[in-house]
Amino acid sequence: MTALRDDDTLYPEIEPYHFGRLQVSELHDLYFEESGNPKGKPVVFLHGGPGGGTDPKHRRFFDPEKYRIVLFDQRGCGQSDPHASLVDNTTWHLVADVEALREYLGIERWQVFGGSWGSTLAVAYAETYPDRVTELVLRGIFMFTKREAEWFYGKGTRVLFPDAWDDFIAEIPEDEQGDLIAAYYRRLTSDDEAVRDAAAAAWSLWESRVATLLPDPELLRHCADPAFTLAFARIECHYFINGGFLKHEKQLFANLHTIQHIPTTIVHGRYDVICSMENAWRLHKGLPKSDLVVVRDAGHSAFEPGISRALCEATARYADL
Amino acid sequence: MLPSRRTLYPEIAPYDAGHLQVSEIHSIYYEQSGNPEGKPVVFLHGGPGGGCSPRHRCFFDPDKYRIILFDQRGCGRSTPHASLEENTTWDLIADIEALREHLDVDAWQVFGGSWGSTLALAYAAKHPFAVSQLVLRGIFTLRPQEVLWFYQEGASSIFPEAWEQFVAPIPMGERADLLTAYYIRLTSSDPEVRLEAARAWSTWELSTSHLFPSAEDIHQAASDDEFSLAFARIEAHYFMNQGFFASPWWIYDNIDNLRHIPAVIVQGRYDVVCPVQTAWDLHKAWPEAELRIVDDAGHSAFEPGIIHELVEATDRFADVL
């Protein structure tokens, strides 16, 4: 196995041994890749946003000698086509895509790993196909309840980051600020490219400024790239305005009984101000057999040292199951 | 790498200490340390009800400052202990003036954090010519939304485990207004009931006051019954009475009285007791004051980045009249 040294928080960089595309609907064509050990334990990585796309660094949460690591870009983002499309783009389309990819790759069951929106999608997938999931590794928990959405876009985060919030709402005229998400949605779906881009930049900046415990210039640069921001902001806002396409806001909690048997680790940063610690606490209460790891010196990002170390430890623990 | 940070000045003993009878029932403890010929500064502690400790002397250069600490009515070494009678913001402001006259000080620097910042602002608005500079930390202006954030909904999302302990002693039916529920118990005629409520109240605040709370600190402070009782009772008394201000925005409405006073506002980004929002609102109402947000700090005055900014501020002001 590839051992994680004490001062490492991620496994070494690796290249995929296989990548390809899967046509999942008339319109949507997804990018996927496999890395690590082709005979290893399968794991699928579910990225955040929605609309965030995958990154080569996402391969590094898994021991490449033990895991067959599957990454894919969800509809409309990363290298999937059509870029930034909102058509046929819902939670349940994505759940079906995860299942289609599993079948396409001839995988019987796999570990499901996801943070932030990736944790939402992981739980939605596991509740739909509980027999296909060997373990769940979840980070920066978000179950798409109203309370959680309001924390980030209204009541909570702004109290701790009022300076960043002022910049976020400055994009929207005062008479539209009563419903910020709707105001942003109008701009993000505008016919005017300049309007879309400006809204996408402000939307993404808000999130990236509050994603790490300490300001992270590298993350800010990445999140300012227009190729990233348009898909990220449009798709995220589309999901938010539609309440995550849940039948009711507590749907994912209501169905937790279907996944109690799945070994689960929950990793959450104490100072995650995007998805507050309370989200993880509530999920842990709903999954009493789960392991909860609270990282005292971290925010929301997957790549703060305490978080990535805890995630790697979880996948290492599950590697031989 | 961060440039090295300033640390506290060495511990010193007072050269003078005494009690001042400020009303028929209240006698307050005060002390002077540092240089008797130095620049006078008065330290206003938090809570209300927190009292002073020897470490509070160490924010000031003892060669340059005449450092005056006192315990506000009902706490620390002031008597009667934990008394709520004749204990209001305006009584405390009168005490500060009485102490200034007693010590024959013309004008002094006023230094206060948390509730100490509330008191400093209200004092400066009432007696601007007695104040040479203001050094404020962990800003609190006692508006209803600030009290609700900490005692009803807000900080609860970031420290859900500690919050569970805080609400545990209160029956479900009373949890819609936790402040009132606690006040009833803290002013109960049964000393057991008072003490149990005081311990839980203080534990909640101590569990959330540092970026990295230590179980040891929390336990130590919460097991000091005398401290907890004064702290919890006096805090709840002030919060139930909206700080005895005529309106929730009293400080902002009177800000013009003190805008000419040189001031530094030091605020921890992850202060969940008095979140940045208040410092930001104050900054907008009073742009002349210098706002220093410390990225890696919570509420406590003793967080390394907070100490750095406070000592820098008092040093900068040390040679100014």
C-alpha cells in the first residue's frame, strides 16, 4: 500500500489509466476517468457545487494501490457537455447518472465519497440504491433543508462575514434584495453574456471567500476563472431555486432509515460557515452508527490539512473492507 | 509566514488598591499598576459580571501607562456579590466617572472588550471629554439580534454539541425564549436552581469563546461557582433589560458624540459570541475608527492575534496625550 506520511494530508499525484465519456441523455455527455488500481476497491467521487466539477487533486483522497478511483463531472460542468446547461439537470438525473456509470464500468458496489453538494448527492444516491453502496465518506454536510440554505444565503454566514456579504449583495439592486437567489437566477440565466458573467463572478466570489478557515489566494484565483464560475454559479443557483429538487425539504432525513446499515464517516470543519457544523451534527444523529470527525481548525474546503487528513484516514480504514 | 506577533507585557502587581463606595449598597474594588506618572487607562471588563484578573494589566506597557482596573458592581471583589440591585449601565457609567474623579484623572484611555466595548462606547458617548482614546475588542452593542444570535439561534449552529448542553436544563415548552427561561432560574429563590443555571450559562459562553476551546479551561471556569453565579446572573439581568438603553440602536444614534475620539476596533473573524457583524455595523457608522479583523481568532481577548492587535494599539497610543 501507499502509506500516508505523518506530514502528508493527501496521497501522491497520479494520472488516470482510463478516461472516457458516457452519453447519459440525448443532450448530456459526461466526462469520467479511472485512476489507481484497476483491480482495487471501487470508489466514486462526487464533487460539490453542484457545478463544481472534478479536479486531479480529487484522486488523492484514496490509496492508489488499493482503490479503483472513479471521478466524473456532473451534468453541465467540468469537461461534461453541454457546458453550464440547466436542461434536464436535477438531483434525480444525477442519481441516475451515477447508477448508469456504475453499470457501464461493470462495478457491482462501490464506496461513495462526497463533500458539500457531493454529500447531498451521495445520500440521495445511497437512499435510492442502498445496496450499491459499500461505505459513505461524507464531508461538509449539506442535506438541502431550508434551514441549511437560509444559513448560507441569508441568516448565518453573513453575520460572520458581513464584509464579503456586502459585496455579494452589492451586485443586486436594493429593491430585489428581498429574494437574492431569484435575483441572481434572473441574471445568471440572462441572454446578455456580460450580465451572466458578472453575476457568476460575484456568486462564486462569495462562496470562495468564506470556504476556508483563513483566506486562500489560490482558491480565490481558481474561483475567479470564468470557465469555472459560469457553470458553478448557474448550476448551483438552479438547484437552490428548486430546493434541490427534493419532494419535500426534509426528504433526505426522512429516508435515512434506508441507509443505516452502510458504514459511514462524516468529516466536518468546526468553522465551516457555508455548511454549518449543525448540519453534520443532525446527520450524525440521524445515522447514530456513523463516525463523526469534527476538525477544529478547518472551514468548508476539502483541502484544509485537518479535513483532507481525516478523509484519507477514513478511506484507509475502509480500504480492506 | 506571519511576522512575529506581539505578546502580553509581563505580569505586575498593583501599587495601589482599594474600595470605593459608589452607593449605599455597592462598594467597588479598584487597583492601579504600572507607572503612577504614566498615561492613565481604565480597563472595562466583560460580561457584565466577568470581573478583572491580573492578566488584564498586561495589555499595557507598565513603564508608560498608569493602569486602572476595577470590578463592576456585583462581581469580582466588589460587593455585594452577584447583586442585581442598582445595577444598570447608567450606574456603571456613573461609577467610572466617580472613580476617575476619585483618582484625580482628567481624561483617560478607555479599553474594553465584549460587554466592556458596550460600556466603553456608552461611557464615551456620555462623557466624551473624559476619553483620550478608545481601544475596543469583540464588539457588542446589545441590540436584540446580537443577544438572539448567542442565546437563541446562530452560535448554536457552529457549536451544536455545546448548545445541546445549554438547552438541556430547560424544558421543551420554554425553549422558544431561552433568555427568559434562564433569567427565571438565575433569579430563583432556590440557591440550587440558581447555581445549576449559572453553571450551564457560563459553560456555554466559555465553550464558544476561543477559536480552539480547551476542555480544561471550560471545566476550570465553570467549576468556579462564585464566578459563574455573578457572571450568569448579571449578564442575564442586563440582557433581559436590553442593556438599559432607551432604544436598541442607542449607541449608533449617539455615535456622533464620540466620533472625534481616536479609536481602534479589534475583532476576531471567528468570534461567535459577538460576531463580526456588529464590528462591521459600528465601522460603517463610525468609519474614522480603525477596524482590525483578525483572521484566526475567536472572541477571547487572549487569542494570540487579538493580543497582538491590542498591544499594538495601546503602544501606538502610549505617547499620545
